[in-house]
Amino acid sequence: MAKPWWRETIETVLWAVVLALILRTFVIQAFWIPSGSMIPTLEIGDRVLVLNFWYHLPKVEPKRGDIVVFKYPVDLRRDFVKRIIGLPGDNVEMRNGTVYVNDRELFEPYVKNTDTYNMVAVTVPPDSYFCLGDNRPNSQDGRFWGFVPANFMRGPAVFRYWPLNRIGLLD
């Protein structure tokens, strides 16, 4: 005996909601960029896709230069997007706005807006990362609140889907 049309509709909608929640939580999630801390790489209002599962794969670790979304260490209800600069065990320092990792100047072609910030050398703790925004003069980042624990990482931002004239992969 066939199910009534209204029951089929309700079941279809419920399954669609469950599937969407599973995908959003464990696979891929869309994020809106609310600030200019990553200009010019990401602009205010850009929308990006983040691979929530990526860093949970075997032998896949965050890399220096990855653009990542993570839980803001000061307020876990908020998400931030920044670029990984320091990996666990790295020694990170800033002299007159230039970043040095393990006493070597870091090549950062994505930074167009520089500042003259100085930061004493710090060692990134195990299972943590040091992250900075690309727009250094206008970024609240690891210089001010420290390190991002590995378990706060949501995943890498890999694709901008809005606005349409800037659609494409992120690097």
C-alpha cells in the first residue's frame, strides 16, 4: 500500500535536513568573511567553502601558508579566518613587520599591507599553530591573542564562491 502524499513529503524534507546537517558539520561548510583582516586575499563579504574533514584525514596536517578557519581562542562562539605562519615547534619572530620563522625571513607575496610591528621570538607549542591575517595593520591575530590549538581548527578555506567575479580556488 502506498504512503499518503503528505507523509512522503514530510519524510523527504526530514531526510534532506538531516543530510544537510551532516554535510555541514562533517564535510564542507560555507563561511562569510566579515572583516578586512585578510585583504587582498579575502575581502569583506567574500564567501568561502571550508573542508571540515580535511585535517581529520590520516597523515594530513595543517601546513604553513594554509588559509584556515578556526574557533577564536578568546571566544569559542566565534570563528576566525587567518593564514598559518608557525607550525608546532617553530620559532616565530617579527622585526619591523617582517616575519622570521626559525631565523629565516618568511616569503609572503600575499601580504600587500605591511606594518612595522615588532614581536619577540616565541616558540609555537606542540599541537598549536601561529596564525596571522594578510592585512597586517588591520588584523586581530596571533600577535595579540597567541596560538590556535589544533583541536580548534575547523579546516582549510579552499574555494571562494562569492562574489562571482572573484570565484575560484584560494592560495
